[in-house]
Amino acid sequence: MADQLTATTVRADVAEMLHRLQDETSDDENLFDCGLDSMRLMMLMERWRDAGAEVSFVELAEQPTLGHWVKLVAGRDG
């Protein structure tokens, strides 16, 4: 279920897609400006859906920041 998804998990998944360490991306940094593309976003979305998160591509793309995604996916503040 979605409770398996934690802020740490979301941060690690995003860091993996960006080829960065987890602490190299701030919560308010635009992830598209960091090099994330729509294909990687879809991969993240599917990974999180498989883990039980109910999140859409549009929800993620409209506000592509780590802090926002942690709230959407893990259901808690970063």
C-alpha cells in the first residue's frame, strides 16, 4: 500500500532518476530544470502506483518539486 512509500523512498527514487545523491536536490527546485524528463516522470509515477500511491502524471507535472511530490506520494511533509 501507499504507506510503504515514505519521504525517504520518494527522495531516493527521484535522486536515482536524476543520477544525484539524495541531498543534492532541494524541496523547491524544479525537477524538470534538473534534467528530469517526461519518460522518467512516467517511470516514477508507475513505480509509485505499483507501491499503492494514487497519483497522476498531471498532478506530478503541474508542480515538479520534490517537496510537492513527497506530499502527494508519501502523504506527509518533506
